Amino acid sequence: MNNESLTLYLSHFIDELTKAGVRHVVVSPGSRSTPMAMLMAEHPDLHLYLHIDERSAGFFALGMAKALRKPIALLCTSGTAAANYYPAVIEANYARVPLIVLTADRPHELREVGAPQAIDQNHLYGRHVKWFVDMALPETGDTMLRYARSNAARSVYIASQAPMGPVHLNFPFREPLIPDYEHAYESITQAGRTVQLQNVARELPEEELEGLAHELVQYERGIIVCGALDSTGFSEQVVKLSKALGFPVLADPLSQLRSGPFLSKEIIDSYDSFLRDQNVRRLLAADVIIRFGAMPVSKALTFFLQENRDAEQWVVDGGGLWRDPSYSATRMIACEETSFCRKLSEKVRRNHHSQWIEKWIAVNEKTKEWMRTVNDVEFLDEGKLFYQLHHALPEGATLFVGNSMPIRDVDSFFFKNSKQIEIMANRGANGIDGVVSTAMGASVFRQPLFLVIGDLSLFHDMNGMLAAKLHRLNVNIIIVNNNGGGIFSYLPQAEHPKHFEELFGTPIDLDYSLAAEMYGGDYQKISSWDEFQESVQKAVSHEGLSIIEVPTNREKNVMVHRQLWKNVSREITSMLLGERK
């Protein structure tokens, strides 16, 4: 292999990526990926982000792709570097995020013979990628240049096609690894792109929609459940469908239905609190349930769906996949979600106003009356933090939420509001690894951005904060520091104290001011709610990395949560039973 072959082959591949719409690439430095990295840095239409730690880099690219809703390229050298992308690839797969993973590799003659930094990279990510190709060694013939361009376009097409997700291209390179990168794109003679990309959304025939509309109007007790979903215009159309049917919309915080201009009384945002009571779930049993998006965060809602297996349960998925962890679905509908809602609402004809939806609205409002009393708590409480945050965040802010307790507290205390606030999280595989890096990536395109994360989650991905320093990102991190794994205090093992702290509580007693100093960020430790409000307001316009630490107490948090849920259960049960008399 000579430099001409290397340069032309990779230049055509990279150029085709840009023609297919890729504008950003995250590069983890290494030797074997040298030619690809150099040529990417030289392309005028590519913006390159360097990230040294491959695990963090993978999640950083994931966050960028989440925010941009377009494929992001990701490049690393051979060996375990590629393996360190694996957690982010898994998350991208389950969260339906488009990533184009490019791994450099040893040539075929150096595989499985004990060569350094050589592992088996073929199908490295298994079934967690939508497509894999072990690329041919660089050649200059017209067919091979077309091959390079075709696979570039194909990678973007497959990653972008519903359901979106990651793809993996493995590039073997022989030495020498230095391309003629200063003149690389002057030598490209092929004009235009090999393949024009055109994605077609799944649609239902009109007669099938007519049939569905006719079925639905036969039901009085129906609900709509919305989990995490990325579909342009969905919020407006699902609200129209709700009004047409007289069905409430149970809106997960990641559905993007809790904030924005389509605020509606039909949107139920406190279901996680009142559905914890089995009697309430029984009294609100439905005849038909229509579900959109990923499975919601709420375990109480999961129980509700499982206990309603006698009801018709329809799962609408534009990706055409089988999303039914409760095994309750009676019908799978492969159709683009926004189009489904729009067309179906036009065909629904009801002759009367349903009292059913009014009951859900009343229960929702009464529940929120009780949940809002969290604001009366004087000490630093995690539920109150999110209640105050939903008032404090400005219009257009992005709230990135860590897993375990933060996402659950958002579900319970971040009520619907008219502000345009986007809520993001890594809920594909629900891991606590990589959350910081993902938020950093999202911050490239989302400002202002606030990450609320537990102390253990932050520790898992502390390297991610380097991105803020390297790329001058504006990111505000609120650390909910209960010195350990707070969610375990709500689980059955908390009733067995003998080994609880050692195995589950896991206090680590870290001084996060030192982390802020290491990565060049501002730091403040909160001691009162007045300080919290002031720090959030200040952070909105702050440039660079800002860390706000909120120390909390695990035992007190559990006490407050359980008392609120107890009050809600008592009040709503009494309310519903009173209606039946």
C-alpha cells in the first residue's frame, strides 16, 4: 500500500460522509487511526472534537447525536480502544441514537498471530449495531473508490433510518500510515455522491386508520402512554388525539410533553405518585391503552400496564420493533408516531364528552397539591431540588438527568410548565456510566444545559469533564451528593442493615471541589435553598464548567418521599371511592 492509495481511498470515504450529512467527528488519538484522523482534520466540512478517553469519547459522541438528531462519527485506533466504545454503542442501540463508529485495525496478516494492539474487531459490538462491515484495504481503482463512497453513504443511511442506531465500519491499514493529507481533497475527481439518501417513514393505509378510529370510539375508558420519543411535531398531534378521543395522556418526563407550548390539562404528569397504590390502579383500570415511545421510567406505571392485561393495549412504533417488556400488548402498529396521531385524530368522531378524562385530570391535580408540599421541607431534600429547579430553569434550557434517583425524582416533582425545557437522559440501557460525557456532548448544541447527577454517577465518569476544558463548553453540573447509592435505600435490601452500607450504600467521601479545580471549573457547595436558587440563576449565564454540590441525607430523603406517597394514596383512594358512592 502506498500513500496515494491510502489518501485517495480515505478521502473519498470521508468526503462522502460529509455529502451524506455528517458534520462532526469525535476522535480518540492513536497510531493505527492516524491516516483517517489526519484526513478528517483536513476536510473543510468536518468539525473535529478530540477526546482522549475512548469510553468517555463514545458517550460524548452519543450526547452530540442525541442533541443534533443526526449521525456523529466516532474514530479510534485498534485494540482495546475500540472495546471502550462498547458501553456507548449499547446505549445508542437501545436509545435509538445514530452513531457511525469507525475503528482502525491491523491488516489481515497481523490478526490472530500475536501482533501488538491487535484483537478480533470483526463484529466486535455484536447485535448492538445495525450494520457492520470489515472494509477492504485501501486501493485506488475506480471500483474501490466507489466502494468506499458507497459504504460511507450506506453507513449514514442505515444509522439514520428508523429505528436509528449505531453502525460499525472496521478499517484495516498497513504501514506507512501518513497520508498526503495537505492535498488530499484536491485529488478527488469524482463529482457528487454515489447514493442519494432518502428515508421513508412507515405509514398506515387510510382504510386501516379508519378501522382503528372506529374501534377506539367504542371505548370510554382509554389512556395514552408516552415514553421517550424523538418525533418532530409529536407533542402537538398526540394532544389533538387525546382531545378527540377523550383519553388522558400519561407523559413520561422524556416524552417532551411536560414543557412547551402544547401544555394541556389532558397531560397527566403525577401518575407515578398516585399509581403506586394498588387500589388506585384498580379504580382507574382502562379498557384500551395506546402506547408510544420507550417504556416509561415509572415502575408504578409498569405495574398498572401489567395489571391491565385484559385491556386492549396497542404499541405504536415508527421503528417497527417489539417494545413490550410487560408482555401486555395486543396489537403492534408499525407507523410513524406523529403521522399516526395526526391522521387518526382527523378520523375520530365522538358524540359526547367523556367524564373519564375529567376523573384523571381531577386525580392529577389533587395529587400535585400534595406533592407540592415538598416545598415546605426546610432541609436539603432531593425531591424539593427538582421542584425548585422546574421553576428556576429559564426558557430554552436543557435538563440532562442522571439515572437511578434523579430521573425518578424528575418524574415525581418536575411538573408540566409552559417553558420550552428539553429533558434528556441515557435511558436506553439505564446505566450510570457515561452520563457526564453524554451531557457534555449534548451541550455542544444545547444551551444553557444543566446536568443533575448523583455523586456515584459522577465518580463513574469524572473523565468526562475534560471535554468542557478541551472544547470550552458551557456546562452546569448539579451534584446530588447523598454519599452513596441513594436508590438502594428504597429497595428491599435496605431492610437488612448488616451488609447494606458495604454492598449498596457504598459511601465514597470524595471532595468534589478538587475535581472542579482539576478540570478548571467553578465550584460551590450549597447549604440553603436561597443559595441554591442564587447559584442556579448565576449558572445560567456562566461560561465554562460550573459545579454546584447539594449535600443531602439518604434517610431523610426516603422519609419525605414515603410520607408524600402515603398522603397521596390516602387522599386519592378516598376521592375515587367517594365518586363511586
